[in-house]
Amino acid sequence: MSEDRPADQTDVRMDDDLALRPEREATVGSAGGREPRGDGRRGDRRRGERRRGDRAMVPEADFRSYYGLPVLNEPTWHDYDIAGYLFLGGLAGASSILAAAAGVTGRPRLARAGKVGALCAIGGSFYALIHDLGKPSRFVNMLRVFKVTSPMSVGTWILSAYGPQAGLAAVTAVTGRFPRLGRAASAGAGLTGAAVATYTAVLVADTAVPLWHDGHRELPLLFAGSAMAAAGGLGLLAAPLAEAGPARGTALLGTALEAAAYLRMERRLGPVAEPLRRGKGRLVRLGEGLSAAGALLGATAGRRSRAAAVAAGAALLAGSACTRFGVFHAGIASANDPAYTVEPQRARLAARERQRNGVPE
Amino acid sequence: MSVDPATASGYTAHPQRMGFFTDTSVCIGCKACEVACKEWNAVPDDGMTFTGMSYDNTMSLSADTWRHVAFIEQPRPLGHQDPGVEGMDFRWLMASDVCKHCTHAACLDVCPTGSLFRTEFGTVVVQDDICNGCGYCVPACPYGVIGKRETTGVAAKCTLCYDRLGVGQEPACAKSCPTDSIQFGELDELRERAARRLEQMRAAGVDSARLYGHDPDDGVGGTGAFFLLLDEPEVYGLPPDPVVTTRDLPSMWRQAGIAAAVLLAGIAAATWGSRT
Ligand code: SF4
Ligand code: SF4
């Protein structure tokens, strides 16, 4: 019927008769009867279908988007709050572990430094987390539910278990009162500290942000390494040389772990890892450099010289902070560029298509 | 395999799952839906900006834009249509975008307060008196739908006019659509209607027509609001293969567990391995 419609007739009409809604059935593009030509866009000639209508002539390989606008909405998190929390949470968690181990092995000053540092860091974390809320007065609404599908909910409960123990551990270490309670709290803070330092990787990975989500396999190890570097740094900074051995070792191991996880992630992610090499994402590399320098300095001159140990500790702390801010900003950049959303999904669709058609990879 | 989200959320007796079929081939870009939505839901203004990129000055969905009409101009013909300009091909694509009311909704999964919930109609709604504005839902949505409203500090998005559905009314946008591009109804029936419509468009020679979001086996379990598009989804600003982020959550928690164990073991090794 479209054939006998005049070429200039519009397909879409207004009609007040409810029984008759011809506009819904309008076959737009059928009037005219001309031989259609394609403009060569990719994707219109899929699944080997017969070419006709407005099907494309030549597949086009370039990336397409809606005027270059992002597909995703930008995370509303502020970097000083949330990237800051990623750093402080890691520092707190790993410091509690180091402090517990130092306490058991008879290094009271390293233990005390770790406990006090952890309490300050977790205090800062709570401040940052609540400050970032759109309605800080409703923070307690986090405690309405427990949801494993929400890492933020799980994290709230982890922090609720960790915070009081870290507080008790620090207070008993400083005052010297209730030593048995202090030992129990230190052990508890150490164990829950491991969760505090690593769950944050799941927190950012459980989003549609391409870099964070796709990096979900390596990010927990990267964060664990970065947390170790920070805790080692704090130990180097605050503990006397004679007790700082575990801090030096922790810094070295953490730096190595972080670097290995980073390399693996960068290799596996391919193009999606690009934002790590651009703009503020480069902070990650800076952070790794600082951590490596700090860990090496700590393990060499830092064994004998207090000044070198302090410098090494400061470099390690700064390095860990840079890494977290870098990962944070690279993630935001990956969300703001539609290419990182569209292209991996296109590749996934193409791979599925090949599989369906039995074509080997 | 098709899941009924209301049943999965624990409703025993509930109405049919309701949704939208947005047939973009008859959209005329009038933006009546954008206006009707703002009016009915008292959605605040989203800024008077001139984008200069097309007739679209709304740009994208956000806390203050619950319907967004995309406008695309392309140097290619639409089916058999003759644009009437010598030596030049062009077509306009218009599409009214909205929250997809996913079967597996990432925004709802990650919300730590339980503010986002599943209604008896299978839709996804924010309770703005519970939301504390943590913003987790914003980067979780694979479609870039939900946002945090500056003025109130809490999350906001399309409710599929929950209040209207409750009294048997269709949503404001669908009601106002002059061409029935936005069709509201029971999702099962809409899916059948869309399949018929796709056949009709293909038969008329518009081979670029395709459905988007109708498939219950896609990465979000199918959407409650799905579309008939005339080009690739990304051309309209839609992700071509969205996946609910929580699908990978078991593997994420496992990796975090490994990392926590490595962290404990590493510090233990450094401590006990070090000479005093
Ligand atoms: S489209 Fe986004 S905001 Fe809407 S239900 Fe799905 S995840 Fe939630
Ligand atoms: S901003 Fe509100 S609705 Fe969104 S995840 Fe947080 S509490 Fe839930």
C-alpha cells in the first residue's frame, strides 16, 4: 500500500479518534518508492541479511556515539572525600594489622604508632564518607539494611565492626590501661582491618565505570599493596629504627604487590586502561615511583639513619595517596568518554556473534 | 529465561509488570513527554543551555531530566523516502529516552539504604525520604539514567509515574505523546506488539529498524522500558551491550577475599621474617 502513496505525503498524522490510531502504525520511510542508497554506516549489514531498504553499502569501523556525550552519568563523589577515603581506609586497615603483629612480636612503639595512626585514619575516613553524602544527617540510614549486593552497605558494617576495635586498641596502647582488652581489640582490629583495606576495591568496581569495573580482578590486590605501602610508610616515619624492621618489609612487599597488580591490570584491560596514562590518571605511576623509591630508601639507608627512614616513610605515604587519587580520576575519565563504554561492549557483541556463527576467535 | 522482578522481590500477589515500548520511528521530537514529565512530577529545571550540536538542548537524562528526546541528523536516507533536496540524503532520528526499569537493576542492587525499591508493577523507584545522597546508584546505572539532585542532595529518576499507576492512569509522558511513540502497557503485551511492529517496518523496507532492551536474556535481564531504534544504540547515546555490574560481584568479593588474605600473610611474613 505504500507504493500508491504520493511521494510528498507525510507518514505521521494527528488523529483524535481513539479507535483509530494510524500514526502508531505509520510505516515511516515507506512513502517515496525510490531506490534507497545507504551511506555506508557500520552495523546495518549484520547477520548476513539480504541487502535492501536503507541497508548500508560498506561497513564502517569507526566508533559512533551521541555527539560524543558520555553514556554514563559521572560519579558524584568528590575526590578529596572518596579518593581520600580509599587512601585513609587502606592506611588504617593495614596499620592495624602491622600494629597487631608488632605487638605480638614485642615491638611496642611500632605497635603504638600503628594503632594511633589507624585511629586517626579511620576517623578521617568517617568524616570524608559522611561529608560526601548529599544528606549527611541521614548517614544512619546506612544501618537500615544489610545488602551483600551493595559493597557500600557491607563496608558500612565492616567499618562499624572495625572502628570501635581500632579505637580501643589505640586508647589502651596509649594509656597502658586494660592490657588484655587492648590485646583482644588489637587482634580484632587487625583481622577486620584486612577487610577495611580491601573491600574498597569492590566498592568502586561494582559500578558501570569502565576502568573500575573491568579492573575488578586486580584492583583488590592493587589496593592491598597500596595499603601495605602506606602502613609501612607510617611505621618507618614513626617507629624507632630498632623496631621498624616489619615496616620496612611491609613497605617492600606492598610496593611489589601493587606494581605487579598494576601491570597485570594494564595489560589485561588494553584500551580501557588508557586513562591511567593520561591526565590525573598518571598519578598512579607517580605513586608507584614514590612508593618504590620510599621502600628502597627505607630498606637501605633507612636501616641506619632516622632521617632517611622519615623521608622514606613520607614518600611511601605520598605514593599511596597518589595511587588512590590516580585510580579515582582515571575511573572518572573512563566514565566521561563514551568510547570506553561503547567499544568494549561492541567487541563483546562481535565476539558473541562470532561464537554463534562458529567462527573461531 | 524470563524473571518477573516483582515476584523475585517477594511480592506474592501483584499486578502484571508494566512498562514502555518507545517506538522511535514515529517520534516527531516534539518533547511533549519531557514537558509532561516535568509538570506531573514537579521536576526542577535542568538549566537553559544551548548546545549548538542539534535541536537537542536537553542532552541527557539526569536527576532533573527524566525523559530526554534525542535528536540526530544523518546524511542517509530513511527507507524509500526522498528528502526532496537534490543530491542530498538526510534523515532525522528522534527518540525519547527514559529509565529502563531493568529486570536486574544495578541502581537498586547497590543502594546501601534500601531507598531504591522494586514496586509491585516491577518498576524501580527512589524513596527520597530515605535516600542519604551517597550517590552510589549514579555510576552503577549502565545507562546513565539516575542522578543526584543538587538542590535536595538526594537521588532522583523516573518513577514510571508510580502515583498514576496506582490509580490506574498511564504515565504522563505516554499520555501526552501525540504520535503514540511512547506506548505504555503490560510488558508481555508490549513485547508482542513490538515484534509485530518490527515486522511491519522491515516489510516496509526500513531495514535499519531493530528492537533494543526487549530481550530477557540480555545483560540486565531485559528492560521494562524498551525501544524500536533505527540505528545502533550508541548513536542514540545508549550502551550497545549493557550489563548489570552486580553480575560480577561474586568474583569481586572472591578477589577481595584473596587480597585480604594476601595482606594478612604479607604483613605477617614481613614481621616474623624481620630480625629484631
Ligand atoms: S536504567 Fe539505570 S536507573 Fe533505571 S532501573 Fe536500570 S539501573 Fe536503575
Ligand atoms: S544516592 Fe540514595 S538512592 Fe542512590 S544509592 Fe545512595 S541512598 Fe540509594
